[in-house]
Amino acid sequence: MIRLSRRPAPGPLAHAGTGPPAGSVVPRRIRLISGVTVAALVLLFTVLATTSQSARTGLRIIGHGAGPQVVATAGLYFALSDMDGQIAQVLLLGKDHPERRQAALQLYDRRRGEAGRALFRASALAGDDPAQTRTTQAVLDGMGRYERLATRALQLDEQAGHQAGPPPERVLSIYRDATDLMREELLPQAYNLTLESGTNVRRVHDETRSSLAAGRAVVAVAGVLALGCLAGLQVFLARRFRRVIGPALVVATAIAAMYAFTGFGLPAREAETLLTAKRDGFDTVLSLARARAIGNGMRADQTRYLLDPQRADTYEHTYLDAAQSVLYVEAGNVREYHERMSAAAGPSGFPGFLGAALTERDGEGARAAFLAYVRFQGADATLRALPAQDRHGEAVAVRLASLGEEFDGYDARVLALSERHRAVFERAIAQGEDALADLLFLLPAAMISIAVLVVAGILPRLNEYR
């Protein structure tokens, strides 16, 4: 019978040969491997936290800072342009339509309040940005000058008591100063605020996506290193001590693997969320807001066209420029533009703010907005044919009735599309923030848990050498 030698008590293998005793070498190796493992885990969780915080900052700026600021400044442009449009309508109405005149004055006051609130919000969101602060102050000063001119024109117009149509020359002279101030100073300044805020959104979007891509690569490296170190530590302990793999280290490895895979996939998901929020939400909302504001200016140009015959050609050319910025077709004059629009087959393929926003994803909503715009242009063609036939009274009636109805229908469809894409924007921002909040909330607990498990896995082995 072969007699088995007695196995030594659990602990380190007997040291053979020369060199330091096993009792001093093995603990040092355990501590070294454990230290590298902990360093890799710290790197992994640090990168996860940094990448998540970068994404969170980007979402906060786009979703609650620069993004809303763009919407506020676009609303400012709309309110300012409608203020001038309502003054023009009041002057055109004269004494023949007292109820409509009063409604236009009330809408003017409401738009003035909206412009003030939008300006205040844009100023608050601008923070310490000196360029936007200067522009905001310039718009505020300009609004004061415009209101003084508009009030003077309204007073003289009421004293004149003229019938519907162009007012006396002294009224027109003051209104020309007011509308020139609005169109040449205030509206461009408001548009510049929108451009500056939009540039901030694009910059933050690009920087955040670049940060997420870099973070994903570092997470991959740190994750592989951390998991490799954990696996190597378990293999070393199993071989050296002839034990089965410790459950504490297995759980630590499982937790680290879960966060490594989550950290690797999260940047891609957050980048896609950012893209959705910007492309399908913010960009479309901004394009529709610009289209709506410019369309409102087009309606005011129609009123000015009837209000001031001396400048009718100028206002017609301004109208054409605005119309081509909304939906562009090659046309040398307004009549050609009307003809091209009436022959258009559908909403796809048109440059311009409205064209950029009318996508296949909106289906019937996009087509309905396009057809409403075509009908609005058809009504404009009817309007412009009447003054040439000395039918000014009928032209005013068309402006107040059918043309106003067609514009209101078009504006309502654009607003509905804008609200739909605003919901897409807000939903994408909320989803991205929720995912990051969950991860950032659990990261500290995961780090502490893994640290405790690693210590629980190696401490019994180190105690065997005491």
C-alpha cells in the first residue's frame, strides 16, 4: 500500500529553493495584484462618472439652458414682428372697423407683453455672456423707441378719423420711422440672439458627443483591465492556495462586468439621445419657429402693401424674400412665386425653414401644413390683383377676411407641428437625464460594494500568513 504524505495545513505552499521565504513573497504578490486591480477599478468608475457627468451637463445646457433660450428668442422675434403688424392693421382699418381696431390694439398689447417676457427670459438664460447681454439691452432700448413712435402714429391716426385704407401722410411718415426701426434694427437684433443661442446648442452638442465617444473608448480599456485584474487575482489565489474561487471576488467581478458593459453602452445611447433631441426636436422646433415668425412678418407686409402705396413695391419685394426663406422656389417676382407654389406637388424637397422642418416622419401633418401654405399664397395672389384695378376697399376686405383665415389656418398647423417636435425634444432630454441619474446614483454604492468584496476576498488569505 502506498502511504500518502500528510497535506500541510491550509495556507501557503512550502517554499522550495533559495530566495525570500514564501511567507513574505506571496503576500506582496497578493497586495500588488490587488493594488493594480483596485487602481483599474478606480479608473473604470472614474471614467464612468466623468463621462456620465459630461453627458448630464450637455443635456442640461441643451435641454434647460441654450435650447430654451433659442425658443425664447424665436418667440421674441415673433412677438416683435406681430407688434408692428398689428399697428399697421390698426392704421389700415381707420374708423370703419372699430371692433377689429380694438382687437388689434389688444393683440398689440399682448404681443408687447410677450416680447418683454421673452426678452427677460433670454436675458436670464444668457447669464454672463457679454455679447448676448449687449444685444438684449439694445433690443430693450429699441422697443422703447418703437413704442413712442407707434403711440404717436396711433394718436394722429385717431385724430384724422379716415376711412379704411391708407391714412394721411403725416401718419404714414411716423409709421415709416417705426416700421423701419423694427425691421432694420429690432428684428435683426432679435434674430442675432437666436443665432448666438443656436450656435451654443450646436457647440455643446458636438463637444458632448465627442466627449462621449472618447469616454466610451476609455471605459472599454479600463473595463478590460479591471476585469482582467480581477480574474487574474482569482486565478492566482486559487492556484496558490489550492482553493475554489472565492465567492466574494466572483460577485465583485460580476458587478464590475455589469458596470463595464453598462458604461460601454451608455455613451452610445446618450449620444443617440442627444442626436434625437437636437435633430428631431430642437432643430425642427427652431426651423418652425423661424418659419412662423417670418410668416407673421409676411402677413404684416401684406398689410403694409395696402397701407402705404408709395412703398408698395418695397413691401412686395420684402414679402418675396420672406416667402423664399420659408419655402424656396426660383422666382423673380411674387406672381411667379405664386405660380410655382400652386404647381408644387408636395412638401418634400424644398429649401427654406419650413421645407427643412417638413419631413416624412410628420406624414399628414407635414402635408397639411404645406397645403395650408399654398392656400395662403393663393389668397395673397387674390389680394395683390385688386389694388391694380383700383379696388382698394375690396383688397382691405380680403386682407381682413379670407386672407386672414388662410394665414390663421397655416399658422395653426405650423404651431401643431412645433408642439409635436417640442414634445420629442423634451422626451429625449428627460430619457437621457433619467438614465444618467440612475447610473450616477448607483455608482458610489457599486464602488463601495466592490471594495468591500475585494477586501473580503483577499483578507482571509493574507491572514494565513500572520
